[in-house]
Amino acid sequence: MKIAYVEWPEGLVPGTGIWDAIRDSLRLAAPDILVTNEMPFGPWLAASAAFDRDQANDSVLRHEDGVHALAALGIPLVISSRPRWAGERLANEAFALRAGHYLPLHQKHYFPDEPGWYEAAWFQTAMPGFDVVALDGLRVGVLLCTEAMFNERARLYGLQGADLIAVPRATGESLDAWRTACEMAAVVSGSYVVSANRVGRQGDSPRFGGHGLAYMPGGGVIGETSTLCAMNTFILDVAKAREAKQHYPCYVFGKLSVPAAGRSTPHAY
């Protein structure tokens, strides 16, 4: 399976020249799987410490348009995230587009609360759980940005048999902790770990650092994106992820509570 991961600009809007260039590069690369950055369309909401219902609704609508634009790419499997209404706040929902059909995968559980990332003011979780989902023979788990810092979640995904852990993120220019978190997720899970990030700045948003990241099952860098190469690809070998589960430290179960097999089929809305 050929997988693509990216760094897309802050404030991305479908139908613009920038989007057209992204679409053309993806069509040329022809990946089987695309992993995007966290909530990739429109401005970054959590730059403000005050929840604003109109801005929240605008982001929801922008991402509805964005989901249609992603589906129109014709990529067999796209993994991304979007805001959805969840009561009086939003949920940050990871989803898959499988042959254009929308499938929710996971909602973000851990929210930072600091300048540039006031996510606790904007988001809550309406769909509990960290479950592996089977998608066309590939077992997928998702860690949305900050969740990658909770290494036990990656390990539990590995124990559920994850072949791929996708990490859509929206992070600043400091990279060392994110490289460490993503590589450790690959070490403890025996899974491929693939992350994509926003890049640049608009208005009052923080300055996003780009650098999509990809790691082998068990650790080891596959590659990174950069300002000169905003999309990278590699061949994901499911057999390598499944074989890695037999080696240290993945076989050391300890006393972790392992969920019962994960979800074989995602829930569709």
C-alpha cells in the first residue's frame, strides 16, 4: 500500500489555486492512503481562548466542504479530522473516507489549554474510546495530536493489532518532542506511525511548524516532509507491522488492560 503524508498550509480552502496544486500532486503520486493534518480546512479555531459559536459553525461548514473535496480526490482511503457539533461545544473527530464514504474513527480526548492552543475552551468528547478499526485489510488506530504524548494509548493500539497509527496534528515549530513521541509510539506498538501537520501562520494563529513524520514498526525514521517537499510517500508493508508485534517490547504485555479485539467495522453516521 502506498501511503502519502503531508504538511498543508494554515487556512487551506478547497477550490483555490493552492488546493488545485495539492490535488494535482496527489493525482500524480496516486497513493492508496492519504493522512492529512488535524482539521485541515480554514483558520485554526483554538487560537482564541473564548469559544465563539459563529466561528465554530463556520469551521464545521468549511470542513463539510473539505470532506467533499477530499472525497473528490479519488484516493481509496483518506484519514483526516474535522470539527462536529457535540452539544454546546465541538468534537474533533478523526474519520476515514473509504472510496468516498465517510466513517468516523475516533474523537479527541486530550485538550491543551495554553496560548495558541486553547482547545479545552472549544472541544469536548462525545464518542469515547480508542479502538482499532479494520479498513480494507488494514488495522488503523488514530491519535489526534496531543494524544500522541500519551504513550500508553499507542501501546494499547499495538495490542489491538494496529498496522497503522495515524497522527493528524497542528503543532508549532518545536519538533523534538513530536519526533520522540511518534517514534516511541512506533516502538511500543509495533505499528507504522504516520503524522501530518499544518504549516505557516494566518492572522492571530500560532506559527505551525509543518514536518509530516513517518516511522517504521518498532521505530526507525522513514521520512519527513519539509517546505521543499510538502508531501512524502512510502510503501506500507502490513506483514512488517504484524511481524513486529512478536518482538521486544511489543510482546511484553505487563498488566495493561487490552480491549476486546477493537471494532471490526466502523460506525457510519
